Amino acid sequence: MFNVNEYFERKVASIAFNTAVQSATVGVMAPGEYEFDTSEFETMTVVSGALTVLLPEQQEWKTFTASEVFTIEANKKFKVTTTVDTAYLCTYGK
């Protein structure tokens, strides 16, 4: 069964599911600025739109567009901004 989650006053929504090898979420973000924290290693792939991300221990924001990937270690916080509706895929674990 799928698990649907909504965050930030319904501006971010995700659907959790299991792939053949790991758990994952697919989701969408409305324009805005958000801060997330991780409980395990995450690989984020932008599906559509763009995410500008401030990764842990970094000074500069970096923009990722469709098909681009970034990773975040477990137990870290990171910030995301987007100016357009953006879809993403997040997989968990290495």
C-alpha cells in the first residue's frame, strides 16, 4: 500500500513506495522555501522543474534541473527553494 504525506501546509506532497531494492518517495513541491532533515542517506532526482538546494556544510546554493541528482547523508538538514511546481524522486539508503 502507498503512504501519502503532506508537509508545509500542503505545499509539499509525497507518496512512499518500495522499489525492488529500496524504499522511495515520489513527490511534488509548490514554489517556496523548505527545510528538510534526513534519517538515512537520500538520493534526490529532479523529475520536472528545478530545485535550488543548500546542502549540509555548504556555503553556496546549487540548482538542479530535470534528470539531475544530489545526495544527502543521514541525520543532516538541507534547504530547498523552487520557483515552479517541481516533481522529484527520492530513494533511501546507499
